[in-house]
Amino acid sequence: MSMPCPRCTYPLTQLTHQGNELDHCYRCGGSFLAPGHVEGAFGQYADPHAWKQLDSTTHLGTSWLLCAKGHGNMDAYMVSWAGDSVEVDVCNECGGLWLDANEGTKLYRIARAATNEQNMSGSERLSFDQLDEEHQAPGVGSYIFQLLTGFPIEVWNPVRKRAVVVLSLLTILTVIFGLEFLLTNGFRLTEAKAFFRAWGVVPLSISEGSGYHGLFSHMFLHAGLLHLLGNLYFLYIFGDNVEDRLGRTKFIILYLFAGLVGAGLHILVTQGSDMPMVGASGAIAGLMGAYLVLFPKVQVWVVILFIRFKLAIGWYFLLWVGLQFLIPLLSRSPGVAWAAHVGGFAAGVAVGFALRNTGQKQRAVV
């Protein structure tokens, strides 16, 4: 059986992050690490041997949290610096370390800053902001990427194994796009219109009792390169965790179900329209909705008004959903199927709530 979470007693799931094993709680977001894996996962300053020697570390006594390996109550420590602090729980018998959600990187930067303060002269000391950005923030290249695209980057959410279905979908969508390019003579207007009418979702055709195959085929087609690349990115960063949590079969069912619900809402909103809709956006929005339910503690890096900062995943998706409602108000262009996005996202949230416990229970048996 898997070990119980010291914080909420939920079964822990063993993950591998950058070659280091840890036991993660999907309910509260905390992680239990063996002493030999702390440094590799979060950096040398997060290792207890480093921060226990600091003048700014205080032993708080016995913690009410129990060691995940069954060694009884752990010891609690407070590591502080410059008005910021983090409480860490350590088992005296096995050396295991318990970190609540997002405390790993916080411990690293506080301990590193305190070490820097204690060992260096004033001219050599780095500011807290410098330490924070150096360890946590992505590089300049990713900043430029986010500035140009507006896309998020996960702060930290490792997976246990390779996302086979996601990687297969990435390949399939790319190959199909290449075939589209060939069949439409490079997306020439006349050929592209005919192709998308034949294989996309056409609300008027559906209402007249034809074109039902488009309810499935549309979610594997894209109207242009940027359309494809955007969907591939969101499929990759959010899909791998959802597949890892739900398993391959349920992941495929979720993808298809969300795509169908998204198409259904689009048909209801655009009744009588003869404009075809294509794209995996509705299906991928479903993965995003499930991600929100399954990983509510995750944060993402975003860039807004040239400023990069971390945002809770719930707030990010709230902004994303709000944008879907603003699109039809701010633009008269029918080029974005916002209803499919909202419908797919709602379907993903519903499936996430329905499956969030069953997927974990299946993994609890080792």
C-alpha cells in the first residue's frame, strides 16, 4: 500500500522529478522526500544539513505531523530570513522531509538567502529578489516566448511516466495537418473551404440531419499553422499530467467527450450557420478543465504588461474563461469558436470531479 499523507492522510503517489523520487499528495499538494533526494529536487540549500546550521533556523519542537513511513511525530523547524519564513517538518529517525505545496522552492530561496547573509560581506550579498528569480523564474528565452504568445508555463508539476497518448496525439495532429496542407494545395481558399465543409462541424448541416461525422473529425483538423501550434502547446503542458492521473483510456474518453460537448454548444449558439468549425480547442479545453480539478494547487508563470509572475492555476483559468466570453463582444470576427472552448472546459471540469478519486484509488495499490 502507498504511504499516507502526513498532512491530510490521503494516499501518496510516488513520482520522479529530475531523477529524484518523492511521494506527492494530489489532495493537499505536499510532498515527502527521502534525505538523499531533497538536494536534487530543490537545490543544495533545501537540504536539512544546510539550513539546520543557520542562525535563522529555529527548532519549534515536536510536530503534530506523523512521518509518512510510520516513525511517529516529526520535528518542526522554522527557517526565516528578511521577514519571510517557511516551516519544515523532518523525521529524526529516517531523515524524511515533509514540504507543503510550493514550499520546496520557498525553502531553497530563504535558506540560500540566509546562508548568503550569514557567510558573505555586505557587498557580496544578493538581494532576495535576485535569489528568487535566479532559482525559480524561467530564462530570458522563455520570457520572450511568453511575451509574444501570452502562453503560461507550469511552475512545477512532474509526471510519473511518459504521456504516451499525449505524444501520440501531438504526432497525429501534426501529420493530419500536413495532409491538410497537401489536399488543399497549401490552404488555397477554394480548396480549404471545400475541405473544411466536408470534414468540419457545420451547424446548418447538423440541423438538417447530415454531416454528423464532423462532430468527431473536426477535433483533429486545424485551419492554420498558428492554430495548430497553439493547441499542441496547451495539449502538451496540461495533457501529460491529466493522462498521468487518469490513465490512458479515461484520458481518451475525456478528450473525445469534451470535443463533442464543445461542438454541441457551438451548434446551439450558432444555429443556422453554414460556416465550418475545425480544431482540437474544445477537446483540449476539456483537458484544461480536468487539470483545474485534479491539480488545484499548481501555479503557472504568466507575463502580463511585460511583468512575469506566478499565478494560481484557478485564477489563470478564470481569466481564460472570462476571455472566451469577451471574444464575441470585442470582435465581430466569427473565426474563434469561443462556445466550443467554454463547452469543452465545462465538460472537463465535470469529468474531473467525477474521476478525481477513482484515478487515485487505482494508483494507491503498489
